[in-house]
Amino acid sequence: MSDNPSTIARIAELNDLARTAMGLASRVFLTPGICALPPIDQSAIRERVETFNDFTPDNDPYGERDFGAFDYAGHRIFWKIDYYAKNDLTEGSAHPEDPAQTTRLLTILLAEEY
């Protein structure tokens, strides 16, 4: 987390790209609960994550656009983006604003799996 507005804006931009270009700008992990849903529901949920834009101070207090929640077919869905050291995925990235140093992991899960 940074206090620098330009760094926060860059992180938010990269997080938006991670959501809208799943698998290209981020790694994607679907939890067992999501994977247990029918493929058509999984696809619809992924689309909702890709198009999510309901960011508020309550769900995005740091302005990084790294978390969202919505309801789908009776389920509460969460998605979140974590920042890891490039190609390591065992330690957090010290510079999430730098894609050369950071791998983004986008996780999509049922709220009860959190």
C-alpha cells in the first residue's frame, strides 16, 4: 500500500487490466466452490468480475481496485487480487506498481470459502 497518488493510480490500472484480461495480465485461480458450479455459471461469474466497476470507499478504501463482491444465482461471490514477487509466488511483491517485478493472482471464490 502506497500513499503516492500516482503509484496508487498505476496499481489500480494494472488491477483493472488483471481483471479484464484474465490469464494474460494475471494468473487466475478459481476455488473449488466456483469450480463445482456448472460451466455456464462459471463463465457468467468471470464475466461479472471482468466488468465489475462498483468500487466505493467501503469496498476499495485504498483505491487499488483489488477486491469486489456481488451476488450471483443465490451465491455471494468475492474476487480479490494479490501481488507476488515475479515468478516466485511465495512472497509479496514490494512493488505492485511494477509489472516487471509483480505477478498478479486473481482469485474468484464463494464468500463462504473466504
